[in-house]
Amino acid sequence: MDGAGQPGDTAARDPIAAEVRADVSRLAEAGVAEALRRTPGWERAGAEIRRTYQFGDFRQALAFVNRVGDLAERAGHHPDIDIR
């Protein structure tokens, strides 16, 4: 849900986000395969790459997500993060 309570991806309606996405390209398949060989623990899942982390409790998981969020924001990258 977006800020107005409507379903959908707010980034898709953000003209700046669209502009940024236009400047970003995906790695070629060979580049993805090579990067995965150099980064243990990551796996290919369709068009995505993913890694699973486990923490002792929910607070530790949130602290990790906040650290990742800070790094991602500085890099201009906004990964999908799922906490279960």
C-alpha cells in the first residue's frame, strides 16, 4: 500500500525513480554468474539474487536491516528485504 492507502509501487509513479532506473542496467548473465562465484552464500532466484541471514531475535534482525538500509541508501540501491 502506498501513503494514500492505494496498492502499488510508489517508486513506479515517482518520476525521479523512473529517471534513475533508466540509467541502471542489469548485468549480463555471465557477469551475474561471475559475481555469484565470488560471493559465497548468495544464490540466483529467477531474475533476482538472494541470501538468507538468521539472527538470534527480532531486534538483531531489525538492526541488521537498518545497517543494510543505510548502506543501500548511500549507494542509491533499494533492495527488497523480507523479515520472517
